[in-house]
Amino acid sequence: MAVIIYDLFLVIALFFFATAILLPFNQGEAIQSSFIFPLYLLCVSFIFYGWFWTHGGQTLGLRAWKLRLLSDEQTEITWKQALIRYLTACFSWLALGLGIFWRLWQKDKKTWQDLSSKSAIVFIEDLQKQAKK
């Protein structure tokens, strides 16, 4: 859960920046409520997560906790997997985090987003131990 908080700080800062980019196009006025602005922010956050997931498998939060996102084949995930993972995570949060807590009842400890995107977050130390074998 600490990983989520670390990344949340970055995403909030990114949202401020993404909003500031739009202000000149609206004469410096607040952006009116519509479905377009939240959709824009969802796209911005997907690009943030998707980029880090597909380029090294680590956001700042994952890096701080020495974790890495890998596909079930132990490779970096694709953009398609990143999109599936992101959308499933959004749905999981809408379901009050049920998809996150799902791992508590699973033998393989996978969340909904792990299962749907055929990926998993692993400890880097475990990867290093496997490489030595």
C-alpha cells in the first residue's frame, strides 16, 4: 500500500501540471465540469503508469520498495497489458479496493489487475535469487 501512496504524490503533481497546460486554452479560467476533463486526467495517469510499467517495470514507488512489475513470462509488460492492468485497477478501486484485497484469498497472491493483465509485482531480491539458481 505504501507504493500506492508514493505514486499518488507523483500523480497529483502530474495532474497539477496537466491542468496548468490547459489553462491558457480556457483564458485562464477554471475548467468547467464535464466528462472530458476527468477523462483527460485518466489518460494522463495511464500514460504515466504505462510508460514506467513498459520501460523497466518500476514507478518511483515500486523502485523505493524494491519491487518490479513483470509479465507472467518474466519480461517487461506490453502497452496492451499496461492498458488492461490500468483499466482493471480503476475498476478495482471503484469496487472499494476489492480487486486489491482479492490477493488475500488467492494461493498465488494475485490481484485482479495481475490476473487480467497476466503480470505480477515481484520483489527484486526474489528475481536475483532465481537468477543465481
